[in-house]
Amino acid sequence: IPGIKVIFDPKSLNSLSPDSLMFLLQEPGEFGAGNSGFGSVGGDTKGDTLAVSSLTLDPHTAHPHLHLSADAREARGQLQPRDAPEHPERFDFEPCVLARGGFTSGRHFWEVEVGQGGVWALGVMRESSRRKGPLSLTPKEGVWALEAFHSLTSPRAKLRLHPPPRRLRVALDYEGGSVAFLDAEDGALLFVFSRAAFGGERLRPWLWVVGARSRLRVKLCGFGV
């Protein structure tokens, strides 16, 4: 892809690093097509306007080992499960949470600070994907994501990053059928799922957080209009 550095080693498969995670979506600011990732991943955005809105986490989907803040913008991993009422949308096995709402068209992005190390995954999930029991976190099951700088594909592929970025941008192009992951600092493309089969379904930002010291804070979503 012209103008984009791809940092990807499909031959290297390693295990995840254990321990903690911090996610932080950046504060709203001035955004243009040039730094969203859309111009090089999701098609030409010349003349487009990128609007900015807030993302909040959906407490009905949060696994009992995730604690959400009162404003539904922060999720923390915890060793002891909280007393969460039964809900058909709640994950009961994987420590996941979805954002409210979702996308059925258009181009969207959000930025996530992942810190150093940790056990985590982030991306998008189909609305209809299973919430109960063990999940196969692959595109076949409606999940397009990275797990600690590994693509959730079969087989998994490790991304060769030196040093690994601390802030990632997820760029979704619904009509283009792509979910891209970029270094938010320099716009380098880390990995992209192309020709993705969304099936016309709603996609929701998806996060998987493990570790008692792990936390995530949601603040920003941008989209092309």
C-alpha cells in the first residue's frame, strides 16, 4: 500500500506475554483524513469530514471479571468476579466487553493506548457472535482483532515491532470490508483484515482484558461522513 509501512512477520508464532494491560482511548481533538488511517487503508477521503464522538462501554455485555466505572468509560480486570446480573448479552466465559451502539456502514476509527506488555485483544465483533461459553476469536466466528500484537487468524501471525507501539488506531471501512490496525503515532500499518465478510451485520468495538492491574478508558471515536 503506497505510503504505508507494513510491519508483519507471518512466519513467527509466539506466546503472549503475561500480566497486565492498560487501554486508554485518546481525548477528542482536531482530526483530519490525513491522520485517521482512512486515506491509505479505507479509501480516498479527500473532501471528507471526520466527525468525533464518544464511545462508551456497554455494562450489559461486560464479563463479571471486568469492572466498569460509573461513566462506563473505564474497564478494569479483577481477580474476583463482581455480582453481575444474568443478561443474554453478557460474556460469561471470555473477559470481554463491547462498546454501545456499533456500525453498519461508513468508515470509523478509535485509538487505544495499550501500554507495555500485558494480555489483551482489541478489534471489532459481529453483533450476532456468541457471548456464552468459550469463543473462537477468529474472523470465522465474527471477530477481527489483534491479541497482544498477534493477528487473530488461523494460524496466528506475530507482528514484528521494535519497539511495539503504545497507542493503536483501529480503522474500520465497512463498505470496503476492511479492519486495519495502525501505529497511532506514525500511521504505520501493522495489520489489516481485507475482504472481510461482515454479512450486513452491526459491528461493535470489542475488547478483551486480562489481569487485576489492567484497565481501559474509552474517550474517542471518529468517523468519516
